[in-house]
Amino acid sequence: MAISATSYEIILPDSRQFVIVNAQPGERVDNLLIINPSPTQVAMIQCYEDIQSVLFDDGGPAYTTHLMKLEMNKGLVTSLISLDGSEVVDHETYVMITSNIMKYHESLHADDLSEETTDQEKEEEEEDICAICLQEFEVGETCVALECNHGYHQECIEKWLQQKNNCPICRAKVFSFFE
């Protein structure tokens, strides 16, 4: 997956900042990065569930949350753009976040990159089928793309939205426009 399409939750314990990149609060993200945790925090975090109690419920001040979008140019992080109107992180934090994202992706091994290509090819194949009925899209069929850009047969998504109000793939909230 391209760096710019990858989503992150980045925790900066020293400055009590929580940065969500390319996602919204509550959405599943691709990567969690904890930048400069203390040795005590590292020792206490044994699994994902420990993060809440060790970092957030530690009696310290509340974390400041920033929603941001990552923009790339020629494989380099060019900017982090605030999406929620919150105060943009300072230059030092900006550099720390972008360099950690780049280091994370540079640390992927060659075999991980070949697997990534395979996953990308698989995703492209999956785009040719309706995720609800698992049938290929055929020429002449009426298909609908939701706001999240996931496409379905119109009949399939209409039935789905009568039961649920989210995208079957990414769970983005959908306000039904079919009547």
C-alpha cells in the first residue's frame, strides 16, 4: 500500500499528542506508531490493549488530538495538513512524525514489498466484484459508488442499506439516498 494511502495513529507521549493521519476517530487504521515512549512505558506495553491504560489513563493531562492528511510527492512526505481545524503541530513535531513514517516504511524488507504488490493486485481484482454478492460487475449492469468510492451492484447496495447504514467494506457511515 502506498504511504500516502496508509492510515496511522501516532502517539507522542512526551508532548501528550495523539495524531490520526488519513483516518477519522474510531476508524480502523493500518499502523500504530508510538514515538519516543519511555523505557517504563515500553516495559509496560505488552499488547495493543495495554496502550490505553499505560499511555492515556496514566493520570497525566489529556492528550491533544489532531486529524491530519498526509501528502506525498515522488515518494517523499511533503506535508501533513490539519483536517479538523486544530492547531497544527509545531515544526519539531511535524519533522518527528514525518521522519518516523518514512523510517517505518523504509524498514520494510524486500519480501514485504513483494507481498505488498501481491496485496495491491488482489485489491485491484476485488474492485472488479461486488463485495456483497461476490459476483463480477458486467457491462450494462447498474452499479453505484458510495462516498467512500466503494462500488456495488445497485440492487445489492439498496438491500444492504435497508438493513445497515454503513459501507460493507470500510464501514463508513452512509446516508441512504435510495427510496
